[in-house]
Amino acid sequence: MITTPALATIFSLAACGDEPANDDPAAGPSGTTSVSPSGTQAAETSLTVEVKASAQAPAKTWTLTCSPPGGTHPKAAESCAALGKAKDPFAPVPKDRMCTQIYGGPEVATIKGTHKGAPVDAKFARDNGCELARWTAVAPMFGDVPKVR
């Protein structure tokens, strides 16, 4: 007669070894690797970040890639982590949303490129509570905002 602990051991051993080893760090959960049409590995996130102290100020521009974090961005790892935590980091504020009239400053930013394979063309500002919330969610991407001149 097989006891309950013996059955539990048998079933747990039967479950072992079903998944193939995934030694490729670029491979996804199913063991597949994302490859671009040119045959090279495609970066999930490749962005150009442009930040201005005000709409009229000169721009500070960086590139940012994630998986692994890189590019010319001074806070690449922090930026990628913020993107990973944000629910929909590039979604604009819905037009029918009521926002507090809290002014956070004249800073503006644009972000273009791809994120998780989707195209990105987003604008950020700090002129009301809704925009401040969007800015704060991905704040490391904007680096140290240049001073207003």
C-alpha cells in the first residue's frame, strides 16, 4: 500500500524535468529569443529622451535601452526600473480627466522610440496634477532637469 507522503513524493518527482533549461539570458519565459528581421537580437526598449528646463530652453538629449540598461542616459538602470514599475508609462492623460491645478514647473520632455516593442511618441509636462503624476512615475528618465536660464 502506498502512503500519502509516498504519493506526494512520486508526484513531485514526476513534475521535475518537464521544462528545458533556459541558459540564455536574452531568452523569454518560453525559451525563445526576440530577433529582429536583420537577424540580430532586438532590444525591447530603445528610446530617445529629450528634456528641457522650459519650452524655450535648450534640450538635453539621451538614448536609453533596457534589457540590459544602457545608452547615453546617466540613470539608465533607474530609468528602466521605473519603466518596469509604471503601469502604462507613455499613455497621455485622458481628455475627460479632471486634474488638480497644481503647477510643478516649466520643465517639458519628449520621449520617442519603442518600449516593449510598441512605438512611443510621448510628451511630458509638469503643469497640473495629472501631468505631475505621469512625470513622477518615470522621473529617473528625465535625469537632473536642466536649470531655467
